[in-house]
Amino acid sequence: MEDKVILKAKKVKAIFTDVDGVLTDGSMYYAEGMNEHFKVFSVYDGVGVKIANLCNIPVFFVSAKRSSLLHKRASELKVKECFDGIENKKETVLKVAEKYSFNLDEIAYIGDDLVDIQVLKIVGFPVAVKNAFDEVKKHAVYITERKGGEGALREVIEYIVKARGEWKTVLDYFGGF
């Protein structure tokens, strides 16, 4: 019998992720004269989004912070949609799910902080990164081995793709291992 976490991952048709603390390590870097902080993204997560796109799993970024850099990164990675300055992430996820006809049990959401709990409670595959706060981890069915900013999104994407039985397609695309 298959593990219940794998069964939940198998159903995933869309991945939504928080940004700061998941795609980044949660640090905010400022320098004199800068009007916006800068972010450090992992290339591993970038390849992960490419893998998701290859397997027709759209990825959505949902961030509470406004950031033009986030939109630039989302565009580079061909993320389906990027939302920033979002106070109510649950409302955004529900609207997007309706727009694209996703059932909530077909959605993965990756978070790390209290603002993410409202979404983790409603999706089929709730995920917390390794360095998420304990209260957040209580609402996850999967907790990553990697920390936010260190390839956690990639780890989740690989887990989902493998659960869906599509890993060979990925390996063939990247060189037929």
C-alpha cells in the first residue's frame, strides 16, 4: 500500500510557493542608496521550476512583500503567475484555483511562516521547509530536508514528479541517465 503522503503528492496539478524563507533563506539585504532590498535565489530551485514546467505542473509565486526582483525571477523561470504584496494568500490561492479549475486537493503549497498557515490548511499537499517555524510544520504533510533558499522548492518538485511517475521523462530530457 502506498504511503498517504505519496498519494497526496500524486494528485498535485499545481504548485504555489511563498517566496521569502522558501525561495530565499529569509534574509533581507540592504545597502546605502538602495530603494529595494535584494534577494538571493537558489539555482537549484530554478531547475526545479524547469522540471515542473516540463511535466506540465504550473508554479505560482505568492509573496507578502512587494518586489520587482521577484517578478524578474518569475519571468526568467516562466512561472505561471507571480503575486506580490499579498496580505491574504488564502484568498489569492482560491481565486487562482478557480481561474484554472484546480481542486484544492490538487494543489501543493510551500510555506515557512505564520502567514502561510491559512493556505496550508486548505490545500491537498501542504509543505513546510526545514527551517519553517514549528507552528507552520504542524500543518504540513511533508517537511523538506533542505532549508529555504537551499533548493527546498526543487526537492518538493522532484518528490511530486517522482510520485506522479514522471521522473524518467525528466532524466531523459536532461540527458538520458
